[in-house]
Amino acid sequence: MELRKAVDNLNLYDPQFETEAIRTGEAMGGSTANHAITSLPDIKNATKAYTNVKFLMFNTHGVPGGIVLPNGLAYSMEFIDMNDVPNLLSKDARILFLGCNVGQDEVGDKFMDKAGGYLLKGKGGFIGATTVANFTLGWLVPEATMWGLTNSARLKVRKYDVSGQLILSREVSREPKMY
């Protein structure tokens, strides 16, 4: 049996987002493990290595109700079947899906509720998922922010009790700055 390492933050990211993911991991505070993921087995292998994670972040591409990995497949719930890692998350854990549109509409709600009911059962905690495309044209056109061509940030946050039942839902927005 392998020993699993306790970390505060587990940051699973698409290799395309490595620079941003590492920077985010460094800014989170506490102990952080960063893992590039390209497929479902990568997620399962990374999660088997850790325990008592307080904050689990998926920095991938997304679609309403799922994440998209570099192998070209969109996963809605398959990756959440982590029965072999029952102590992955700590009590009152936080999970964040940064992929575009993961929490969008009713399909996003269902995804979050299934994840909350499964991953947070016995622990309670929060799940956040973006509800819009997470892009900016600033990398392409430096004046894009000045022109207002950045996307506003919208995040759906849902809280689950220890039985895995939804107890609170809220959306937060941050409009882009106009210079």
C-alpha cells in the first residue's frame, strides 16, 4: 500500500495552462501539489497520491456540465467515480472547476449537485464552477482591456452539507474594468 501525502491544495490542470496553474498554486498558500492531466487515468492517478485536500482545483477546458481534457474527450461525471480515494478531501473542502461554462445552466447545476453529493458526502463543503467563457483578448490585442473586450467573471457557488445535499446556491459576478 502506498502512503498518500496530505496537502492543502491539489491543482489539476491541462498542460496548456501550466504557467497560470503553477502561478495560481503558488498564490493559494499552504502546501500545494500541481499535476498536469491529459486524460481520465491522469486524474485518477493524481487523486490516489493525496489525502486531506482542503482545496481541489480543476484548471481545464470546459463545457456546460463537464470538463474537457487534451485527449479531446469531455467528461461529465466519469472522473468523479473515485471510490478508491475516500479520504481525498478534508471536512468542509472546496472544489473549483475553472473550465469555461462548467456550471452553466441546469446541466451545470446537475453536474455540481452530483459532484457535491458524491465528493462531499460525509464532509460537507463548497463547489464553484464558472458559468461563462473564461477568456480575454488581452494576449492578442494589448488594448483589448481598454476597449472592454474582456469577459466578465461569473462563478456559481453551491454549498453541500455532510449528507451531500445542496443547502445554498449563489452566483457571483465581477464585471471587467473599463479604462
